[in-house]
Amino acid sequence: MSDYIDLNGAEQSFGDTEAQREVRANDRQYVFHSWSAQNKIDPLPISKGEGARFWDYDGNEYLDFSSQLVNLNLGHQHPGLVKAIQEQAGRLATIQPSIANDVRGELAKRIVEHSFEGARSVFFTNGGADANEYAIRMARHHTGRQKVLARYRSYHGSTATAITMTGDPRRWANGVLDANVVHFFGPYQYRSEFFSETPEQETERALAHLEHTIQLEGPDTIAAIILETVTGTNGVLVPTPGYLAGVRALCDKYGILMICDEVMVGFGRIGEWFAYQAFDVTPDLVTFAKGVNSGYVPLGGVVISEAIHDTFGDRAFPGGLTYSGHPLACAAGVATFDIFEDEKILERVRDLGERVVEPRLREMAEKHPSVGEVRGRGLFWAMELVLDRETREPLVPYNAAGEAAAPMNAVVAACKNAGLFPFVHFNRMQIAPPLITSEEDLIKGLDIIDEALTVADGYYT
Ligand code: PLP
């Protein structure tokens, strides 16, 4: 039976069971989706999940290699998280932010204790974009300066300042919603602006470029430099050696605050509580969300240094949200810390990343001509798919849509048909499974990607 015609003009059915058909029909009729042309999408209908797997209403099973939007660090339906939320809901389901509450205080304490030296307090938000908005607001009030430097190839969220700071094409359609945002380039040796021979040279040139930008913008006008510690959606860009320390040194030299956006990489993704801990830098403000409670209840926040906290000691901080530090979300956050310790999550991420994922991805790069580069750390990796290894021409163009995205869509379809839900962005196959994924399932998912890459190889010139 034909329910609709897909983008290729083929007749498609909403599914086998009544439940699956109803969910898809309602979704297509009534739900307005983010980042999408409403008539050109066909979202997967999902009825239930467990651990690293989820199922549609027809009973088809998928292994999740995306952790949804890289938030589901502890996987679906973790009993510890579910129990914490249920118990909290039975006791006190909600309470406004200016009231003191046990789980809110406990979570703030645990976050501060696991953060940088000199971290003083936590401002809770509902997610990552608003965490970045508030970090910038704090930086502006603290320094009395207005400009913010943010990198190209970044994602900081979809609210006004956050989408303007974002350095990828997603911001274009919104215009400039914050006139005091300036972009600069970070290191990315595979597609470098600086034509560097070595990672060290890339660091040196990227830092010289940043200092030049600071000088031309006027050091006294710049409140903060914000950067994803390890760039996430824009390609899992691990900083080159010495880069973050160099940014810190420039911040100190010019009295600028350093903000690490850890929304995607915080809470274990690369095998550290916070990614900046792997690079030995001390930021002034850190933003987090996603992994703090695996997104079971929306939560984000800003970790604040002593000096910035003190700015607002006798002076009111002008900002806040009705649901900041929601008790259900905080209860799941406290449980997250317990589960990380009980299940030795950080240790397993480092071990599985080094022992299972990295060698296998490097093997795939040897085998498949379409893999131009493999990079990452912990359980966070990217493969750049190319049409030609010499020219490094991407498999699909940056900002690919419609026909241009067809080769990548074919790779995604091959994964889904084999039961894997992948994480792709433009020409990149990114690997971000839940941190609790078993070794067996990691190997199974990697086998599916290996097979799907033969589809990408078919486009290789
Ligand atoms: N910052 C980074 C690095 C992100 O990856 C994201 C979301 O993917 C955000 C900020 C925005 O977070 P949210 O979608 O919770 O607003």
C-alpha cells in the first residue's frame, strides 16, 4: 500500500503495524521538526529503547552509534537514572530556582568537585544553547567588554547569541543576531587554512592568527573566547598539541575570559569528566548539558570560576529561567555521578576507544579508498569520506542538501538497513555510541560501518 511518495519518487508505506502507521501519520501531519524542510523528512518512529539499542513499532531493532544527539551517554532506560527520576517525582516533582533543594545543591557540589581548580559554583540552565548564552552574559558583565570571539566550524546552539557564535552554515539563515560576535579559525590540519606541514606548525599558525584577530578587533573590547574543547558536530576536531594552552596564554595576556563549551564532550565522551582535563588547561567558564544526565530530563549549566562568581557577590546577576536546576533533572545528574563511578565509565571509554574502536577505524581507512582521515579520542571519532584522497575532495559538499547529499544518504541507508543508527554530518561518518555499549556491540556496529563504506567507495573517482 502506498502512503506517500519519497524523495526519489518511489511509493512508500508508513509501516506494517497499526501502531507504526499511526505514529508516522501523526508525525508527518502535526509535528514541526527542527532544522528540516517539513516535506522532505521521514523520521524514524521509535517506540522503546534499552541500553545501546532501540526499536520501532514494527519491532525492527537499531544499534545506536549516535547516542541520539550525542547525549545518551548512559544509554536508554538506565535503571539507576530511571529510579532516581521516579523517586524524585514521588517526593518533589518541581520547585523554582531561587529555593534551596537537596538534589540541586548535591549536583552543583559534585560538578564543582570534578571541575577545574578555582571552580566555585554552577548556574543551571535547560540545555546547551542557554548555557552558552548565560556564560557570555556573565563574561560581558564581569569584564565590561562586549565582543566574543568564536571559531568557524563550531556549533554552540540555536538561540540568538549561540547561533551567531556557531561557525557552520546553520547560522546563515538567521542572519546576525548578536553584532558583537567575531569568528576566527582553529586548527584543522586535514583541511588547514594555514597549509601546515606538522600539527605543531598548525598550532603555531592558528595561535598567530588568533592573536592577530585579537589585535585587529581591539583587546580591550573582547570579553571572551569561546571554543568547543573538542569540536563535535563539525568533525571531531581534537586540538593540536599546545593549542588550548596557547589560547589560555593569549586570554591571560589580554585579560580575556576562556569559555570551554563542553556540551557535547563533557561527562565522559573522550574518557574524562571534562575534555579540557585531557589538555591541561584551566578555563574561566565551562558550559555543559547532554551527558550531565544523558538527556533524560533537560538540563545544562555553566561552571563558574571564583573571580566571576565574586563579581556577582553584591551585584545581582541579571538573568534566570523558570526551570533552572529542575529537581527531576538534577536527581538524574546526581545518579549520573554514582553510575559513572560504579560502572567505571571513564576507564571503559578510554579502554574501548584505544583497544577496540581506534585500531578498527584505522584498519577501515587502509581498506576503503573513500576514507580520507580518521581522528578522535575515547568513544568520539570521525571518518572524513572523500571522492579522491589526493585532492581530499569531500564525498558530499559542505552544506550538502538535496541531490548533493545523495552519496552520504546512501551510506546512511546502508547502515540503517543493517540495523545501525549512524551519526553523519556532511561528508563525515562520526562514531559516538553510548558509553555503556558492550564490546560485542561496538564490534557489531563497526562491522556494519565497514560494510556500508563499500557504498562510499563506489563513488570514489
Ligand atoms: N554546544 C555544543 C558543542 C553542542 O553540540 C550543542 C548541541 O548539540 C549545543 C551547544 C546546544 O545544546 P542544546 O541543543 O541543548 O541547546
